[in-house]
Amino acid sequence: MNEPNQIPNWLMKRAYLTPDRPAIIFRNERLTFRQLFERAKTFAEKLHYTGVQKGDRVGVLLNNQLDTVVLLHSLQLLGCQTVLLNIRLQDEELLFQLEDSEAMILISNESLLIEHRKLQDVWIDRLITLEQLRKRAQRSVPVVEQFSMDELCTIMYTSGTTGHPKGVLQTYGNHWWSAAGSLLNLGLHEQDVWLCAVPLFHISGFSILVRSVLYGIPIRLYEKFDEKQINRVLISGKATIISVVTAMVQRLLHELGDRSYHPNFRCMLIGGGKVPLPLLKTCKEKGIPVFQTYGMTETASQIATLSPEHSLTKLGSAGKPLFFSEIKIIKERKWANSNEFGEIYVKGPNVTKGYWKREDANRENFTEDGWLKTGDIGYMDEEGFLYIIDRRTDLIISGGENIYPAEIEQVILTHPAVKEVAVVGISDKQWGEVPVAFYVVKEGVHVEEKTLDDLCRTHLAKYKVPKRWIRKDELPKNASNKILRRLLKKGTDPA
Amino acid sequence: MNEPNQIPNWLMKRAYLTPDRPAIIFRNERLTFRQLFERAKTFAEKLHYTGVQKGDRVGVLLNNQLDTVVLLHSLQLLGCQTVLLNIRLQDEELLFQLEDSEAMILISNESLLIEHRKLQDVWIDRLITLEQLRKRAQRSVPVVEQFSMDELCTIMYTSGTTGHPKGVLQTYGNHWWSAAGSLLNLGLHEQDVWLCAVPLFHISGFSILVRSVLYGIPIRLYEKFDEKQINRVLISGKATIISVVTAMVQRLLHELGDRSYHPNFRCMLIGGGKVPLPLLKTCKEKGIPVFQTYGMTETASQIATLSPEHSLTKLGSAGKPLFFSEIKIIKERKWANSNEFGEIYVKGPNVTKGYWKREDANRENFTEDGWLKTGDIGYMDEEGFLYIIDRRTDLIISGGENIYPAEIEQVILTHPAVKEVAVVGISDKQWGEVPVAFYVVKEGVHVEEKTLDDLCRTHLAKYKVPKRWIRKDELPKNASNKILRRLLKKGTDPA
């Protein structure tokens, strides 16, 4: 006699429940939940005047700013599906995603479009800027009061290290269950403020937007990551939770120096790949409340997180799956034993239903009983703590032995002179593939190849030791700051 | 590709996620979540040995103690449906509920059964005591790893002021959504401890059991409500949340005297009926973090709660509906305006699907679009805050005017000599019904009828002033401590 498959429009309900609480803080502007709802409703009416209808798919190419949050909510009020576009992409990549997703309209702003002449040319008839939208007239439109759990809320394209990017389908249910699982892990304090300096077009940022309205806590939003500014906020206690990736932690710690954070700062969620152990140890020493996480666009934010009580004893682990999610390790089609490496499979109501119009990828990446094969390699210890080892696509197979680049990289990174390293497999007549190390040395420091080679020989089986050492000034990275191992491979002649 | 209609077995998942956190504290005993799970599993295997099967309906007649919590979880591990019986009931009432619910077996303990000879006689073949169970052998049995949201978890009978008691069906989904809605309202701190001195057989206590495993926080359980003991705990900071009813608050405050509670004590959830304004004011003065709530067995615990930020400005309100729930006021079949009295309708995934085998009551109490008619009278102010006025069944209709006893009682209670009062309607030739006041005076104090009559005349329209004043030494109450207005009516000759 009730509809458990629906949840209230989260912004609308939040604006009714706690209208006067702060919802968003950006530069010198602040909006309460009531104001955020009212502005989102105004935007919805302007969009409706422009011809946008319920069910339309709408591309959004925007940087982090107050009106981006307003717009994203307004699209939900209208019942549109939002295609979130990475502003670091090139025209052709954007055009692919807009066409592939069958977006009806593209919303962006003038300053971003300057760099996208081609996109402008192609989408001229279906393009609207925030600047134009603000000036539009309004047409009243009924807002969506209930979200169906199965309804598509957002599409985000995965960075696509191989082949064309795929549109990850994220339902309202995916976002809700992700927020619920995280809530049971992180708790919720009345004075919580979530600092968002990660892009709203990535799941890391978008999930903060969702949690803000569900939890009733403000987002402190930043357009760019500025370690000085963010340290100032965390030292003053004006934010209690922050989502970061490894590179940000390094910059924050460096800038922080001998100072320390406010006691109210209770959670630094680190996602987006492996975190070097030395970095985690430094955080521990400085009393920084680090929560290492594992997640991806397909899991609507983190699916595993290391609980505070284990942050010392399980250093380097991504923790256990969140309350509603499951993780298993599969090795040669069977469940792996404890401490045995294998592919990470994930399941849960936060996991995507699949990729947009990619039945091939869906068949390939999902099991019949609903597990998503992540392609990542990891293991679980006896107590069920997850450790991420590597991306499967980076696996090097040499003379029948599996080599996980991360294992080698971790060893090389223990040398104080090494700033960055990537180990990739290159083809070899004798062994099929052999590992080769590309490394970047810290400024003003010197290190001999022989020293690094010795280091590896001391800690690793012989077949894992890189066969060649190639020094670089920097490593090639994609828009999401992931190292492009593919490019490294290409740039090397077979040994 | 996932099953959003299932959630993990909450105890099992919790024991996996945070095995070493405390789960329950009772007298000198403590169990971690791992220990609680292991003991519940042992009990499940003993029950299985005894012949209890998945899907069986099991009656439980137990007071608050450690093994009651263990047993209730073991029944969930087995996939049984639990009929929770009120230990204050008489044999015939218990027999009715056991038969009506078609329970296969009854679990109780020796000390309780002493007072229930007749129950023992009738159920001798289907009765097992905790004492016997502990000594039983075990038979291994697969535990239920996933709960379906639609699956029946518990049945609780409503006190039934009119007609036979009705079994309220509570699904796993009802309990989960109740816990989720409350979580978004109350937040969750790592050091939270929920004090439970309310019966586990009522939704007030059972909901704490569910929240403990979902939230990962311990229950501090008490067999009886002892204000001295509980004040000691709240002063020391060993509990952060407590669920109480009005009468308990009065006793706590009286015993507390000039002392004050620990700053970690952050939430006193007051449910189970109206709370007198003077009591709320005293709490405010003493800095007690009061959350007034509205809820019932049918809503699997509170469905509305007054948020902390409004506790001062909206004194006396039960707050707003929780995140996933809705409340509306219906007057003469239409939505009431703000501040207009009417019947309270509720809806949401926490609301029962209906009464066990009572199609008549289901038809009568639910609308076609899934609203439950609570029978309670209230109003919502302009901002959507709910105020509970009365139970509809107590409505007095006099000369075509609606009279809400609570309104009159509230006035009478402002007199310092009055301890308790109940206003009921008795039949009257001229007006149909007239209000009559039954009142109890505080010990050692005296008050004239004339004084009370004048008080009412000063504050109330003439037709609302009680036509008779009947002084009593005490007012008749049922097992749930509700005043039995019916009995008061019966004891009075028509005026």
C-alpha cells in the first residue's frame, strides 16, 4: 500500500524539512536549501520556456560554480536526464559523447565555449549558455515530486583507456543507495560541511551534491583545487569532510607544513586510485582522518571505505564494502581465497545497470547474477579488507607469470629520489612481455639506474625486475589525471 | 542487474563490517557485533533442532534482557516471522494474539510463565522457554543472507481501544526505511549509544534493536525503567540517545533535581502521545535535547520528529515528516488548510502494508492511493509543522461543534494542583454529548471545582467547559499506559 520504489525529490523535500539551513557556499555567495530550491525551480521554468521537456536528455558542460549546482537540480526538477561532460575533453570527444547519448540540448557557459569553436559550430541550434538562460522568460511547469529508483538521473562517460568511452547509466536509486551506504559508514554530524574541490561532472563531485540535499548539510564548493585556500578552510574548521584524490593530498600536505587541521575536520575521503603507503603514513603521523576508498563511476561513488577504527591497522587497504554493497575476488572463474590476487567483482543497488546502448559491453562486463567485473585486480585479507593492486588492463604477463605493475612501482617509489613511476609491459621475443619502468626524478636530485635496479632485485622476484629504465621529465596523463600507460608503451621500441 | 528490493541481513553484515564494536550492554554483560551474531547463530541452530523452520511464525513473550535481543536476531537469521507479545497482557489477550497470528511456537521464559498458567496449559505442546533452548542441541542451518524488503519481519498487535486487537504487519522494508528516515533527521556519531528502557516488544524498543545493527552502535538495555539508574547513565555520558514516553520524562526530571546531563547526551526522543507544554519548557530550561516525535506501531516507529533547530520556536509540535514519509491533514474528505484541525493521514515506505487477516480494517483504514488514516487529530502550521491534538475516537461532538478533549485538558493541567485529567464525552439529551472532566489532584493539595471551572471559562468557549467534574484517586490505564477513556465513560451515568 506504499511505493517503496520511489523516493521524494530530494531537494524539494530538504527545502521543506530544513529550509533555513545552508545548502551551498561558493565564494561570497551562500544559499539556504529554500533558496537553492527556489532558484532551481526558476531555472526549471526558464528551461521549460526554452523548450526543454520532461524525459529529455541534456548535456551539461560546466565548471564548478554556484549555478552549476542550481542547474543540475533544475534538470532533476524537470525530470530530465543529465549527461555530465568533462570540461577537459577536446571537441571531438565531447561531440562523440553528445551524439552517443542522444542529447537534445547542450548547456554550457561563454568562457568555456571560447575554447570549443567546433562544438559551438556543430551544436549552435541546440546550445544554450547559462548567461542566456538567466535572461530567459519563465513558463510554469509541474516539478517532479517523486523520483523512481529505476529512473535514469545521470550519464557519465568513463575515461576510456581502450576503445570508445562508454556512457555509465546512473539511476536515482544508484545515487541514493550510494549515499545511504556511505552514511552508515561515515556517520552524520549536525555541523558537517562537505568541501568539494573535485569536479561536479565526475561522480566524486556529483555524489557530494546528492548527499548535501539528502543529509541536509552544506557544500563548500570550489572551482579549482588550490591547496593554500583549502588548507586555510580545513585549519579554520569551516569544513568537516573533504573528497580528494592522491595528488591533492600530496599538495595539501606539502603546503600545510608544520600546521595542523581543526579538530572538527573529521574525514578526508581519498579516492581515484591507489594511495602510496608513505603518503598514508604521513597523514597518520599528522593526525589527518584519512578514509581510503575504492569506487568508480559505475558504482556511483565509493563502494568500499576503510572505517576509522581500522585506519592504522589496515594501512593501505580500501576497507570493506559499504553496507548495501558486495565485493568478491575472482581468480580463474572461481572465488579467490584470502590474500589471493584476482579480479574485483562488485554488486549492489549503487552499481550501474549498465552502459548506454552498449549491449556488447554489458554482456562482457556483467555476470548473469548481476556482478560487475571491474577489471581491477585486488585481494581480500582474512578479515575481508580489500586491497587494490592494479588495473587488469595493465597486467603484464611474462613467461606465463602474472606481473602487477603496482607491486613494482611501490618498491621503486620507496626510493626518496623518485617522484613518479609507471611500469608497463612491452613485447619481448623470449618472454612475451617484459616490464619496463618509466620514472621521473625529483628536482635537484640524482639517482643511478643501478641503484633502482638493486632496490628491485632486493625486494622482488627476478622476473619482476624491470628490464629497462627510462627516465622522463613527466609522465603522460589523461583528463582525469590517470597515467596513460598506452602512450608509454607506444613510445618504446621492442627490447 | 542488481536487486534493489533486497538488503543484507543487517546483523550479519554489521558483524562482518565492524565485528569488534560493542553491540549490546546489559547489566554486567557486553557483546560485540561478532559475538551477538555468533550467539544468534547458535540460537538459530538450537531453534532449528527444535523444529523451527524458515517461514514459521513464532510468538515471543519476553522481557528486556540480553537473550531477548539474541533470540529476536536468531529468528531473523532463520527467516521466521516474529509475533511480539506484550508481557503486561492477560492470558486471554495473549491467547487471542497467538491464535489470530497462527503462531507455530511460543518462546518465553520461566519467570514470566509463572503468571500465565492458562497460557501454559493451552500451549504446552508448542512452548519453549529460553532456559530449555539454551540446553538444546544444535542443527546447522543456512542463515538468511538477504532480506527482501517486502518480507514480513514482525507482527505487533495494537492496543485495541475498540474491538479486537489487530496485528500490524511490519516488513524488513518498513523497519529499514524507518531507520533511514530517522538517521537523516538525527544524524549518527561514532560514539553514539542508544539507551533502551522501553520494551523490545513495542516498536519503540524493537526499532532501537534494528537501528543498532544498521548504524553500528550499541544498545544499552534495561529491563525496567529506573529513573535513578538512567539519570546516572545520562549524567555520566554513557548513553547519547534515549527513547522515552512522557511519564518517563517526568520521573527523570523529578529525580534529576539540580544536576544536569553530560554534553555527549544529544537526543531524548519523546514519543507515545502528547507531551504537556510545561514539561517541554522545563526540558528546555535544563538544556535537555528534546526531540518530540509522532509515530505508532503502524509506522514502524516515529514518522515525524521535531528537528533540533526548531525545538524552541515550535515547542509542542511533533515536527515534520521524516525524509521518506508524508503526512497530510484531511478535513471533510479534503486537504485541510494550514492551522485547520483534521484527521492525520500518513504514507511512506515505513508504513505498514496492513493488518494481519483484517481485510475489513484494511479497507477502512487505507485509501486507494496508499494513505493510512491514523484516526488521530492534528493540524499543520504554515511551515508544515505537525501538531497532534487528539485521538479521533475521543472526539466529542456537542451540538454540532467538535470538541477536542486535549484542548480542555491542557487548560486544566495549567492549574498547579492538578496531577492528571481526562475529558470524555458523555451522552446528553440536549446536546448529543457533553464534556466531563475526571481529574486527579496532587498529594497534599486541595482545589475547588469552582476554581477549575472558572479557569476553563476564562480560556475556552462556553460549550467546551466540562459540564461535570469528577475527582478520582487515579485514572484507569491499559498495559501501554494509555488512559482508558472508555472505562471512564462507562462509569458515569448520563447527565
